[in-house]
Amino acid sequence: MNLSIAEENYVKSIYKLQEGDAVVTTNALAYELETKPASVTDMAKKLKEKKLIDYEKYKGITLSSEGRRVALQIIRRHRLWECFLVDKLAFSWEEIHELAEELEHVRSEKLISRLSDYLGNPVIDPHGDPIPDAHGKMAKPRPQTSLDQANARRLVVTAVTDQSTALLAFLNAKNIKLGTQLEVIAHYEYDNSIEIKLKQHPAITISEQVARNIMVRPV
Amino acid sequence: MNLSIAEENYVKSIYKLQEGDAVVTTNALAYELETKPASVTDMAKKLKEKKLIDYEKYKGITLSSEGRRVALQIIRRHRLWECFLVDKLAFSWEEIHELAEELEHVRSEKLISRLSDYLGNPVIDPHGDPIPDAHGKMAKPRPQTSLDQANARRLVVTAVTDQSTALLAFLNAKNIKLGTQLEVIAHYEYDNSIEIKLKQHPAITISEQVARNIMVRPV
DNA sequence: AATATTATTTAGACAAATCTAAATAATAAA
DNA sequence: TTTATTATTTAGATTTGTCTAAATAATATT
Ligand SMILES: [Mn+2]
Ligand SMILES: [Mn+2]
Ligand SMILES: [Mn+2]
Ligand SMILES: [Mn+2]
């Protein structure tokens, strides 16, 4: 089945919003793809026709098993290109998402398997997200929680859930990256901000919004 | 100016067919792009509107200076990706053209300049074609002739003009690649075929059609 | 110079992807 | 359980890139 770039982007976004088994709503998908609900309805009909999604009027969207397979391939391509950009071309993690958003649409099994080999078959991307293998199998992510809900005091950063340039640039400025170890000093109840300390750096206070998007596990 | 993939492909093909200063005809461009003359006429109007080409009804097409600039950027991207595929991912020269045809449309100055650095700023691609630099400057190709017109006896292969998978696969089978040294044994007048000999290989006879597409210079 | 052939353009249509505005369905509030 | 609000879909339009068939222009042939 030959999918257009638009169709691939829809499938990928549906996968992302599904998070397991939840039904994806028209509005949520429109927001995610920065398009209009009417456009989503149009595309939903096409993707249903192609048997990539299950969809009934007013009932929301879920991926079919074929749709899931396709989504995982696209995600694989996306994340491998991200690894390439960071590991080989020395891009930083906030610059790569947009580029990978385009590179992911070059469809060639051979290209991607060679790229993966070339990169040493990585299993996580520069944002800490797992990379599906050629069969769509992903390493189950190690148990992790968002920083605002972590109990332990000594933590290591494992991923970021929001990959906006703005957040990643903020984290760069504060020297926080994947693998960074930090210690929670205090929770401030007033605004749910959190004071943390990185080795060799003075303590800083980060907002709840930032903390929610940093995934951590006990060191 | 933001060009679509289709527009980029047109500009690149016009550049290729122009070969210096010749006017490009509607039919030639349609054939090159595997489309119909009517479609070319439609697109010519759009590219003229965008000031990328000079075009008057029935008078053919030439690139404007802006069009030339754009074409050289696309060619740069195409050839750098070809280098990447061969040098880093171990593709062979007949597989890379199609992939580069897609990769060339990822527009990012930064990506391409980093890629170029990463590859050691190569000046020729795996087919022997020169790679424009960031300003569109290309190394003037060293004087070369097609194998069927070469006078010298000892020659070295510098480029191939036809990059079809079929020709490149044929050359692979005969162990002919860029830099291969060969000796012309005989010209056969009957069908203009040429007998050549590679070091450590028995002599072989190649057709005029093949010889026309192999570029060489005296060793 | 008239006629035939070839090249190019136009007219009109279509598919993909999108949009706005209006209609309808689902859900929440009164 | 009506009524209001929100979510979703439909109707109809637009843009981009393409096509076929017909018309016209340019060129070649007689
Ligand atoms: Mn994308
Ligand atoms: Mn990522
Ligand atoms: Mn292309
Ligand atoms: Mn090439």
C-alpha cells in the first residue's frame, strides 16, 4: 500500500494520541496535526477505506493492526534519523525533530536497515524514546515517572515527553539532558514548582509545567 | 521562496536539459520528467510567475539566474546524499539515484552543510559528477570525452552520463567503476563496438551505446 | 505556396488535501 | 427533560498537479 506523506503523518499522530487503546477524537487529532476538524473527518474516511483505522461517524478513531504496523515503521524511521542527526552530524536534540519529520517519509527498507546498522542499531532516540526494530518491536521503556511525581530524591533523566524546541532549549540552558543526574531539594506547594540540584551547578527551581515533561527514574 | 517537490524536480530537470544555454522544449522536459507536455505547459506558467524561468509561448524554457541558483542547490543536496549513501551506508552506485531523488527535497541549509562537512566536503559524487558548493560553485570538470570518441589508448573512467540502474548494473558486472583504468584494443567499424581490456581481466567488447555513456580521460 | 506533420497550448476534468460556513449529533446544564 | 453547549460531519469551494482530447502554431514536405 502506497501512502502519501499526509496519510503517514495522520497515522503517526493517531498512534501517538492513542497511547495504548484510547479512542482518538477528531478535535484532538486536528489540534495535534495543526489542521481543522473538517479535514480530519475527510482523511478519516480515506484511512478507513485503506483499512488503516477503525472509524465510525461520531465514534472516534483507532488504528487497525495494519495501521499500527505502518505507524511503527514511520516512528522507526523518524527516530533513527534523529539518532543520525545527533550522533553523526552533531545536531542538538531540539533541532532534530523537524528535520526527522521530513526524513521519515523516505520509504526504503534497505535505507533504514543500513542506517540502523551504521548507527549501531540504537534502541532509544536522543529524546529517550524507544526505537522499534524492523518488525515493529520496541524495548519496553524502563519504569519511569514524570519529575513532578517522582518519590525518590536522587533521579536520572530518561526522556522528555514534550519535544517542542522551546522546552528542549530551556533544558539545554539549564544543562539538563538525557542521563543527567539530579537531586530533588524541595517541592513548593504554592505553585507546585520543584527545586533541584545538578552536580557542579547551583540549585534551580523549575515550574510544574517543565517538571511534568521530564521523565526520570531513581538512580 | 517556498517550492514544492514537483517544482524542484522541474527546475532540476530544466537545468539538466539546458546544458549551458540551450532552450528546453516542452516535449523534452515532459519526456525527462515522465509526464505529459500539457502538464509541462501548466507548470511553465507557474515557474515563470515565480520568476524561476524565462518562458514565452512556443519559444521554450530557460532558467532565470534565480532558477539556476535554486537548481544548483538541489543538485548539491542530491549529490551529497549520494556520497553519503555510498561512503557511509555502503550502497552501490546504481541504487542511490532514486533515494537521493527523495532526500534532495529535505530543505535545510544547516543539514546540508553539516552533511557536507561530515563527508569531508567532497567535490564529486559517486557517478563522477561535480558537487556545487554552498554558493553554487562547481569544480569545472576535467576535460573528458565519451569512450567512443577517445583517441588515447590508455584511459581512466571519470563519469557516466546515463545513471539508469540498467547501465550501472552492467558496468558493475564488467567491473567498471569510477577510476577504473582500461586499454582500448580495437574499434569495430561494423557496429561501432569497442574492445577494451581491464587489468587482471580478459578483454571484453562493449556496444556503442555503452561506450557513449562512459566518460574517460587519458591516464 | 499549399499541405502535411509535429510541437505546443488550451479547455475541461479529476484526485488529493485542505478550508469555511452551515447542519447535525452528542453531551452537559438547567 | 428541555435547552444550551460542544463536537463532529457535510456541503461546497480552493489549490496543486496531473490528465485527455481538441485546437492552434510552428515546421517540414511536396
Ligand atoms: Mn512527517
Ligand atoms: Mn525523538
Ligand atoms: Mn527529486
Ligand atoms: Mn549522481
